[in-house]
Amino acid sequence: MRVVLDTCILKLATFPAENNASALIYELARAGLIEAWVSPAILEEYADVLGNHPEFVAEIVESFPVCYPLTELSVIRHEPDNRFLECALAANAEFIITVNTAPGHFDENSIRR
């Protein structure tokens, strides 16, 4: 299964907790049981947000396949989220995994009309 992980999933994966679904998703990707694709733009966002966990970012760089989107999208109002759509399209991903449904992000009202 090919997926793209929103940054919030990885941020939540850094918190030690029992039954941490985000940590489980990350471990599945790291083990190669799911393919978690990234693009250079997504890696840059991961590094910015997870900068206080450099070893975690290094594991992501080593474990996740990289694609290079050729299509630039401007579909979601929160502009950085478009990078995840671009990556998903380029990698032929089946899912974008997120918990971010704040207005303007990956919710039904975020699509530009």
C-alpha cells in the first residue's frame, strides 16, 4: 500500500504513549510494510517541524522512497498541504494519512472552488 504521511502523523509518532496509532503507522512504514512516499518539499517540511528530532528525520530520509512531482497543484487553501497532494499523485499513493482536519487543511471545506 502506498501512502503519504502528513507531518502531524510523524509529530505525534514522536510522543511515547501506549496505543499510539501514529507511532504504529510510522513503524509500519519504517519496516517496509507500507510504502510511505515523500518528496523533497515534504522532507523539507518534516525537517522544519521535527527539527528537534534529527535522528528521527534521518530515519525518514533513509526509509521512505522519494518521488519528484512534476505537477504543481493549488487545490487546498492551506498552500503547504498541496505538496502532499502533489506527492500522492506522483507516487500513485492510495491514501494521505492525516489527523489534521482543521478548517482550511484536509477537510471538506479546504478545496478551492
